[in-house]
Amino acid sequence: MVVLCLTTLIAYGQSKLNTMNPQSWEEDLNYLDKKIQKEFNSFTPGLKGEFSKEVLSLKSKLGSLKNYEVAGEIMRILSTLKDGHTELNIGHPKVGFHRVPLSLYIMEGEFYVLAAHEKYSHLVGGKVTAIGDTPIKEAFERLKQNMSHDNDMEFLHAGPGYILLTELLAYLNLTKEHLKSDLTIKQLDGTEVKTTFTGMEISAYNKGSWKTYRQMNGLETPLYQSQNSSYYWYQYLPDGKTMYFNLSRVNNQKGKKSIKSFSKELFAEIDKLKPEKLVIDLRLNNGGNYHRSEPIIKAIEERPWLNQKGKIWAITARRTFSAASTTCIHLKQRTNIQLIGEAGRTHPNAAQNNEYMSLPNSDFLIEYTTRIKKHWPEHPDYDRVPVDVEVLPTFEAYRKGIDRVLEYLINN
């Protein structure tokens, strides 16, 4: 569950922020607005007109804003488009944001420290209670205005990474210095420690010597995180007579069998072993091309002995997004699958395809939706793909090394 959600990016060179001036920003904002007006798509009317008004307002304030504040404003106005696929890539080095050397994860409404650079390893296992003088939950609410999202699961997924960005905290008036942040952390023994952190640029953050809660407490890596370099893999679990299939990306993996070829191998093994359950784990899957999942869905349809309620399950969580959620919808439409875990962060009747733009002066990388589709028109009011059985993460289970979802599936 350690969410180092900003650490998978490659350093693309130094930020141009120091060279930006009001004229440069205005050119970037004009470019952004033109692209959004021409290419962005949404089922919600009027959003693009409101976006242009926000851009115009921001241009009038450029002379009084620091560069990191302009970045914060770009994040905020992109969030007004109400689309989880349309956002500024804040992890991109060109944005130049620095981060506190911790990794947080939200469980039961608390911000737990699940990993830290070695210097701060004594804080691992604690929970953040305040940013500066502001209680963490109040700070988190203030942060949400800057987060593009389809539903509130995005806040749980990305919020713990956003709230460690020192410039963003300064923009939100949660800290006084844009490169330093004060965090109060309540440790396991109940004592509270207030620590001043100096923000790190992304490459130093990534290369740091990390200490994780699991590592420090001798816990085994849970099954679903045991092969993070593979997009798809399976393992038969004899104790539960369960075929466990982990699909962490709905794309063919370079240098490996295609999903189509892999699914033939998987279902040949299923035919041989006749498991009582098939579990498709999508907890780590943030998208891809949902058409790639067709061989899996078809293979289930072709096996009436397997395609029964209680025999096929998909696990989703706050990270599950885009093509992974669409795969769940198609499974629900065509098979007897049940979903378990947490709901994913995708609106089922919104984005279909997204593109990227790079602003001409700042080089900011922005993702935006260009095609839309209602994948689940029979549920027009859904803002997420709901689970049939909700099993939420708890710190008590985490510290004992228990995967609550897989435990439920094996024992029920």
C-alpha cells in the first residue's frame, strides 16, 4: 500500500520556472485555453466557457503571483473541468515542485506514514495530524480544490502525494515557506513530533534511501504487490481452491506474451484445475486500452461452469482507473462477476480517450480528455463503478500483514 505515486517519472531536465515572466505565462495560458476550447470534450455543458473566464481572471493576476502560485492556479482551473483525466502532471520535473520525503496512505480517515527517507525512519508507522498550524483534515479539504477528479476516490488515491508538495502547501497558505513544511506526526506510542522538512526535488526524492513499515517490521510483501514489474500474472492458491489473476495494466507488455495469448494460457490452466473461484485483481491497475480485456471477458462467457455468481470476482481499489474500470463495467454487463474491495476513481460515463499537451514556455505537461463515451448508460447517475462487497483497508490489518480482501475471498 505504500503509495510513492510521484516516483515513477523520469527526470526530464530542469524546470523553466525561474525564467518565466507574466508575458511567458500569458502565452502559455492562451495556448492552454485554445487547446481546451478546440479539443476538450465533456457531457457537462458550459464547462469550457467557465474555463475561459478562469483563464482570463488568472491572466489579470500574473504580475502579483509567484511562479509556483501560477502552477497552483493552473491546477485549480483545470479541476473546474470536472474530469479525472484532465490535469496538470504535478509529478513532472518541469513543474519544479518539491516534496516532503515521506509516503502517506489514508486508512480510516487517517494519514499514515508508511515509508520515509532513512533520516526520518523514526516517523514510519505514525500518522500526520497537522500541516503547520492546520489540522490535517482541514488542510486536506482545502487541497481538494486543486485536484481534478471523477469522484472522491481520487482524493484518497492522489491526496497523500499532493499534500507533501511544499510549493502547493504554500500556495494554499498552509505553510509560510514554499520550500519548507512543518508536519506534526503522532507516533505509535501516542507522542506527537513536529518536524520541519525541507522539500526535495523529484530525483533526490526518488533516489533516497527509503525505509518502509513492512521492511522495518519484517512483514512479507502481500501477494498482489509481489510482481510489480509484470502487467499480468497468475498463481493458483490451493488452500482456497482459487485461481488468482493479477492484471495491473490493460495493455500488452513489451517483450512478453500479449494479453490475448496470456489469457489462453491462463484459461487452459483454469480448465485443468477447475478452481472454485477466479479472482481478477485490479487494485493496482490505472488503465490502458480496455479493448485488450476482451479475450478475458470472452473466455469467462464461454465457461458456464465458471461464469456463476460467487465463483468469479474482481478486486478494485482507489487506484483502479480508466480502462480498468471500463473492464469492470463490461464484466458486469456480460458475466456474473462480483466486485469487492474499494470502488475505483473513474466515472463510468465520461472519458473515453485522452491526449497530452506541453505548454510552449513552461513545458508543463497537461493531460486532457478528447473523446467521451457512456459505457454504462443503464446507470446514468453513477459517478463510480460500485463494489458488491466493500472491504476497506485498516491500519490494524496492515501492521499484521493481512490482505483483508483476499482473506475474505479465500474464507467465504
